[in-house]
Amino acid sequence: MATFDDFQKLDIRVGEIIEAKVFERARNPAYKLIVDFGEEIGIKNSSAQITEFYTPENLIGKQVLGVVNFPPRNIAGFQSEVLILGVYAEGGVALIQPERKVNKGDKLG
């Protein structure tokens, strides 16, 4: 079992997707995302397997939650710096988003 202290080690922040492209070299269908997490965290890259419910065009401007303190991962030559959070739903992955517009960089609390 994870403890509350384990959970508190995660730094989960709100970011806004500013760019999304098809990740052609990925083994599974995915997008390359550029996400703005505000002044404190900055702009980060992420690879996200969310192609079933989203197109690159409808991702721009969406606010998402991401874990910003995992080490970067090299995925098919792309540095993925942030884990964007989603829920496995029937047919794909649905993004976890704030219910209303909040500030970039706001921390999950």
C-alpha cells in the first residue's frame, strides 16, 4: 500500500497544451505535446497515448494535470519530461482536467 507521504512526493500541476503533433516514431499511437506549466515550472515536453479521443487541433488550449517531478524518459528519441494524467476509459484514455479554468502551474492539493 502507498502511504500519504508517498502521494505527497508527487508534484502534480496544471498545464496548458500549447502544441500537439502526431508522434510518428512512437511504437503505439501517441502525440508529442508541448505543455506550459507557468513561470515556476516552465514549458515541458510530453508523449501521450491519447489519440482515441483527441486530435492535435482540439488539444490546443486544454488544461491538463501532469506529474512534473518524474525523471525525463527518452521515448523514440523524444525527451518526455512530464507524465500527463488520464483515465483508461472504454476505447481510449480520457484526460484529467480541472473543472474550470485555473492558473497554469497551480498545484493539485
